[in-house]
Amino acid sequence: MGLTRSEGIVLKRHALGDTSRIVVAYTREHGLIKLVAKGARQSPSRFGFALEPLSRSRFVFYFKPDRDLHLLSQAETIDPAGSRLVELVRLAHAHAALELVDRLVWGEEPHPELYDLLVETLACVTAAPEAALPAVTLGFELQVASLLGYRPRLDACAGCGSPLSPRRVFSPAIGGLLCDRCASAEAGSILLSADALAGLSLLLSRPVREAGETVGPERVGEILRVVEAFLAHHFQRFQGLRSLEMLRALPAPPRQAAPCR
């Protein structure tokens, strides 16, 4: 058992007994970890805002490679992102990013690129125009899947490598666009509009901070259908993002989009 330092973002937390908490964090150096924070529920807490969901913090803990829980010694807040998110829409999209990482990532395996993508996405959710947030979340979903080894194939048939069907047939199960022959044998495929396919391709290749100018609000719904079906087929724990369900009853945001800086 060694004393370890790591930067991380708090995904969620649970009560443990009368005074303590279990904190789930995604860290740069150790991936997804669970920390036991003794006395964290006491008031005032010695950990301050460092253990709040959405906070980016610096943790000092006793790391046990063969254990599921690690004892937290110290926590220092680097960026209390949650304290700046007062609008319901921004808060929902920020929690959607946390929820996606919690559902798709397993175990204590470091992935610095994924960690940096999460940091960038939370910063973008804080600063981007509200109308751009659905596109930001879509870009994040696609890029997380790509970093975990499940990048949708759009350059050739995902089934056999042949030239693509001009009908733009996407198979969530196979994981990309199909040729005419594979499309004829594949149930559950989705036909994409030219604009939706272009948006899907750009979301995969551009930074999430540019997502709002990449995909307009009129195409978000079509691309969302494809992305969620794709994730559900390839990640057993993904069943949609509950954090965003409350937004479906809200009026649509104004049609404006710009990159966040």
C-alpha cells in the first residue's frame, strides 16, 4: 500500500455509514477509482468542494492494487466546475458527460487522452452557447467511443470493406456504413441524410469545442438516434443518458452556435 497522488474529476458519490462517503472519480493517472473519504459527511468537511460531482481535484490516497476501494487522505480543489453551472441545461449536459464515462469505462487503467477530453468537454459545456450543447455532447459520445476502440467506420463498408452504398446505410450493430450487399442482409440499419452523415464525420474528427458550429440543431436529433443505437450495441452498460431525459420537456433553445473558447 503506497501513498499516491492523482488529478481527477468526481463522477459521483455515495454515503458510507453516518459520516463517510465513497467517491467515484476518473483520474489521469489511474483511470476510474473509488475512494473512501472518512468524515466527508461531517459539517464542515475538511475536503471542501473537492469531492463534489463535476469538481476537478487533486487527490492523495493509499492505493491498493488488489482492492476495489482506496482510502482518501487529502483532496484539493483545482476547478469547482459544478459551482459555475447554474442553468439546468448546462448542468444536465455536464452530468451527461460524467454519466457516459461512468458507464463506458471499466477498471483502473489510465487513459490520459480520455481524461483530457472530459476536461475539455466540461469546460465547453460551461462556456458554449446553449444551442451548441447537444452537439457538444454528441461529439463527446463519439470521441469517447473512438478512444475506447469503437470508432464508427465511415470510409468503407464496415462489414466487408467494399465501396459504400449511395443510400448512406448505417448499421449500429456492425459499426458503420455499409455497401449495398451488406445492407440488404442487415436488419436494424438506419438511412442517413447527406447532412447527417457529414455532421457525423465532422464530430468524429474535430475538437468538441467546435461541435456547435459543426452540427446545427436541425440535425442533432437524426445523429443522436444513430449514436445512441451504436453505443447501445457496443457497450452493454449504455442505455441512454438519464441526465438528459429531463430536457426533452423543455422548449428548444434558440438557433445559434459558436465555438467555445
